[in-house]
Amino acid sequence: MIDLTPVVQAVVALAATLITVFLIPWLRQQTSAHDREQLLRWVAIAVDAAQQLYHQADGAARKEYVLGFLREKGYDVDDKAVDAAIEAAVLQLHWQLEK
């Protein structure tokens, strides 16, 4: 059986780098520092809660929970920056779980 752990780790590292290089500068142009901080904090909380509540469900159910949570907080969930922040938080969560 082939161990894909190094490949997965490389993909996660590459994705994290791309998000850092492209997402963070774009977010800075669109929002204030406090707004970004608050959005990222709520996204991280929602992703962690979705993982805990829907750990046996598919990713679509967890993402729908996160989007609903952010809607309740007043965020425009159709915004690409919100979607990218969610993906970054999920990536971060997977990275933490692998360690």
C-alpha cells in the first residue's frame, strides 16, 4: 500500500502558501484590519463547530452550517473572500489534525 501522507502534506503546504500569497493581500484591500480579524475569527469558530457537530457528515453539510452561521453574523456568504476564508480555516483544521 502506498503512503500518501507526504503528498497530502505537500498539497496542504502549497495550498496554505497560495492562500497566504493571494488571499491575504486581496482581503486587506477590501476590508479594514478589524473587519478581517473579526471575519477570520468567526470563520474559525464556525469551522470548528461544524467539524464537531457534523463530524460524520459530508463536507457539504459542514459548509452549509458554516455559511448559515456567518449569515447570522451578518456576512455576505456569496463573497469570494468569505469562501476563501472558510477554505483556509478548513485547511488549517486539517493541518492541525494531522500533527
